[in-house]
Amino acid sequence: MFKRLHCDVLKSRLSEPRDKIQTIAGSRQVGKSTMVKQVLQETDIPYLSVSADNVPKTNTFWISEMWATARAKMKAANVPEFLLVIDEVHKLDNWSEAVKKEWDDDTRFDINMKVVILGSSRLLLKDGLTESLAGRFELIRMPHWNYSEMHEAFGMNLDQFIYFGGYPGGAKYIQDERRWRRYIKDSIIAPAIEQDILTTKTVYKPALMRQLFDLGCVYSGKELSLNKMLGQLQDAGNVTTLANYLHTLDEARMLCGLQKYAQDEARKYNSVPKLMVYNTALLTAQTNTTFNKTFSTPNQWGRWVESAVGAYLLNQADEYDYKLYYWRENDAEVDFVVDSGDQKIAIEVKSGRRGANEGLKLFTNKFHPQQSIVVGTDGIPVDEFLSWDFENLL
């Protein structure tokens, strides 16, 4: 079975002295539960693994019961350490307060109980951690699957990855596009919006949120002002509401509105957003097209390639803590600008969809980035770039 690199990260942290609650954070269907199961199969630490999936959400005391069971098992086995894994913990009301109490009790009485928590909702986990568990947890961020992982695990070639994206659960359906599209919509998009976002955030216009997501996916790789978005949405709203909803979709690692790079923070904030999906599967699922039609249409395929590069950079940004922008001045543009604080990297994606662009040269003369990279035609091959560990460039 294929193992993501995060398996080694979790194993390494569990081998260290008890210090922090290990929290596995990531979007739906990126393999969080599978990764933890793989680690449990290899660990020498006695453990108890439980899930709150079928526990009534008001039964917060269940956490204390499972914790007490783990302590009893640890005492009965007379072992120096024990591991408690709680999956879907976010589904319980006030879960973070209960976890905080039990963790602090173990700390007070020198009980060497190591703890891993995870869940399918990135937003619900995040809210609970920041509310009650500040200073007590350490995140292991699991981004969407990249090209190297999908190629090694499922044999996807580059073109398939660009079009079908990086959801491992959908890989077996790519020969049946209708079935694949239903899986993405029913098992990933609908739960992410209806269960994660709408139950976590105050969303006064759920239909507007869903329309914004649909529109944003279709326009991935394009700049679209919030006012123009309003003109294409059926539900009434305002620019502030759309901006807040777009921020929420970004927090859920589904859709992002990249800001224009500028040295003035106010100009960044007020810029026209460039929409970008975190996984090209979201673009494809929301578009009425086929693989053959998209691949054989250069301008259309170019947008898929740019979205694949953008999704890769967005997921790497979450992992390595840098900011991602685009840049435009009149007709000159740079597709992506990586800003890690001490250095800037300008990235232009070329796939034959447009003619010569002076954007990279103009941006270099104006902002003096440490690196300027062309991906695609006359530059670094797309498959090579998507296989890089971007941390090595920073």
C-alpha cells in the first residue's frame, strides 16, 4: 500500500517524549485516516483507536470515557507509554474543551499518554484547536495529493493528473468520466460545503456560497472581480459577503482568490482576485467537458495546466508557509509570484496557449526576484516541476 511522507512524520513525532497532541489536518479524502492506520500497524506503542463517527454529537462525555479506557489499558498492561487515537473528534460538541481537560490531567499526574486527533472537517478542527488547545497541539498538514504521488500510487500519467486531479478515491473511476464526476460532486464537494463549511461558519446565503464555488471553479486560472462575480450569480449579495465566502472556501482548501502582487499591502488587498482551485478535479467536475475535448483544445488545456501548477503551489504554500500571488500590469502578466519573506520567485506557465509575454522580464526589472522560472514550453517540463519539493527552492 502506498504511503505518503506524512507517515514518517507522525512515526517520528510519536517516538519523541510526550509533549504535544498530534493533530492531522487536511481536506476531505486526502488519506488522513489511512495514514494513521498505516502508522498504527507499524508502531510498537500499545494503542487504542476510536472514532466518534456514530456518537451523538451532544455526548461529549464519550471523550472522557475513551480516555479512561485508554488509561485502564495502559495500567493493566503495565507499559511506560500508551497511544490514544480519536478520529472524527470534531463531530462532538465542545470536543476541544474535553480534550484539553483530559490532556491536562495526564500532564498533571505524569501519565505518559500520547494522543493523535483527526477528522474529516479541516474547518471544525481548526476552530476547536484555536479556541481551547492553544499551545497543546502540533499540526501535521496533509495537502491534496500531488502528481508524483498519484503517478506512483495509481499509475496516472501527467495529462490524466492535470485533468482528473489528485483525489485518490476517484482514481479508479477515471475511465468512466460520468461516474468519476458524480463521485467528486457527491462524495467530496457536497460534504465539504454542506457539512464542513455550513455547519462551521455563519453563512446567511448557502445558495450564494455554492454558486460562488461553482463559478470560481469554472473560472480557475482567470481574474474575475467580485462585482463581475455578483453579476453572474443568481442570489443577491454584496462584495463583502462574496469576499468572506471566498476566504472561507480558501480556509477549506477548495478555492482561492489570489491577490495581485504589490509592495503596498493595501493594493494587494484591493486587487482583482485570480481564482484558483486547490485540486484540478474541482475544476473538471464543475465543467461540462471531456478529457479528449479539453486536451485537444490548446487554449482550454492551457488553463488546466496553469490550474495544476497553481494547485501545486497553493498546497506547497500551506506546507511551507509562503504566500502566493499573481502579477499584472496592462497586458504584461506573471502567472504566480511566491513570496517567502526573504525572497521572491516569479513563475510563468507556458503551454502554447498564448504568444510571447514580456511579463516575466518586466516583473524582474521592477521587483528583482531571486529566481524567475518558466514552466512548460521552452522551460522546465511540467511533470518535472510538479515533482519538485518546492522547499528546496526557498
